[in-house]
Amino acid sequence: MNAIIPERAFAAKWHLKGALITLLLLLIMIGSGINTGVSTDFSWDQFWQIFIKMAHPDWGYASAVITPLLQTVQMSIVGTLLGTLIAIPFSLLAARNIVKNPVLRNLIRFVLGLVRSLPDLLLGALFVAIVGIGPMAGVGALTVFSFGMVSKLFYEAVETIDEGPIDALTATGANAIQTIVFAVIPQVMNQFLSYFLYTLEINVRASTVLGYLGAGGVGLFLQQTMQMFRYERTAIVIIAIFIVVVLVDGLSNRLREALT
């Protein structure tokens, strides 16, 4: 007996739904560009001039980039570590299974939400205005940024733990600190370390942009070379940033795989 294959509808056969959605998005983009006054002018001559200069890097400039590059990595590590240490107690206070008082818990979550809503560029600009140009501004911005990100990841991890050890310690008369140390932390330690490494990856990338704002590190050299139109040196800075980001990402991925 031959099976009868049902014939698809015209709209499904010619993917009209997807085509209409694509056309709608395209019209929205064009309309937005017209309303915001976006220009389509593009200088190909200038583009090729910059491309040719960057295609011939000034390798002698590589030695000058090493120190600020290490400073960028140091800023990322210190900022991530400080932000993580501050985030641990706040994440415990925001966890539903640790703090039963909804008023206190929601207040902590509201504060964490406010901190998390601040973009890293704004934090960098604020700290440059407060402490001046230099690595301290970058460390401060990365600390606040890491605190906002890690605290949410941490309290969500705490809320997924097994309640059995907590009930057992509570039944034996353990106080809140003992319960957290012996029943909560051991269950989430691997997740905490994984989230720390993930945040470090993000901060290494973010620190280069913060340096462009004056927050220290190799980003400051990126800004200077571009303002001086020394694009052959800009290429060296970009290559150095790329190498460091790839190495940090690879190392972080290996360590996070070992924790799972």
C-alpha cells in the first residue's frame, strides 16, 4: 500500500512566514537608520590606507606592549578576585533557601540588580573621574562589575543545592555559619570556581576597553597609537590582546572542564 504524503500548505512550502519576518526586520532597520540620521558614506580610500599600515606591524614596538599587557591581566585578576570575595556573603543573603526573610532577601536582590545594571564602561568612566587615570580605576571598575555578575550566579547556584545536609546540621543544633561552611559551601565550591574563571575571561576582554578610557593597562596604548595615527603600532597592540585573550580563554576552559 503506497503511503500518501500530505502536501504542505503554500505558506509552509515557500517559507512565507520566515520571509515576511526577515522583510519586517529589514524595514525596521532601514527606518531606524533614516530616523536616527545614519549616513551610508564610507571612505574606502581611508579604509585601505589604515589596512595597509596595520598589515605591516611595527614589531619593534612589541617590547613596549609587554608591561601594560601584564598590567591588564593583573587588573583582571585582582578585580575579579575582590569582586568575588565581596559577592559571596551577598549571594548567601540573596539565596531563598538560606535567608527565609523575604524583605531582607528582596532588598539584597534589589541592590544586586542595581549594581548589575551598571555597564563596565560607565563604571570605568566613574572610577577614572574618582581616582584618576591609572590601573586603580580599572581595578575598581572590574571589582564592581564582577560583584554584580558573580553574586547573581552564586545565589542561583546556592538555591539548587541538596537540602538534606542543611536539615541534618540544623537538627543537630548547628548555627547558621556552621551550616553554611559544612553544608552549603562544599556543594557549590566547584560551581563557584567555575563562575570565577568565567568572570575572569570576561574581565580580561573588558579591561582592554577600560584602558582605552584611561583605566590603565594596554588599552591606554591602543588609544595613544590610534590618536597618533600609528596604525602599524595599533596592529601590535591588537595582536597582543588577541594572544592574551586566547590564552586566558583556553586555560579557563581547561580548568572549568576539570571542575565538572
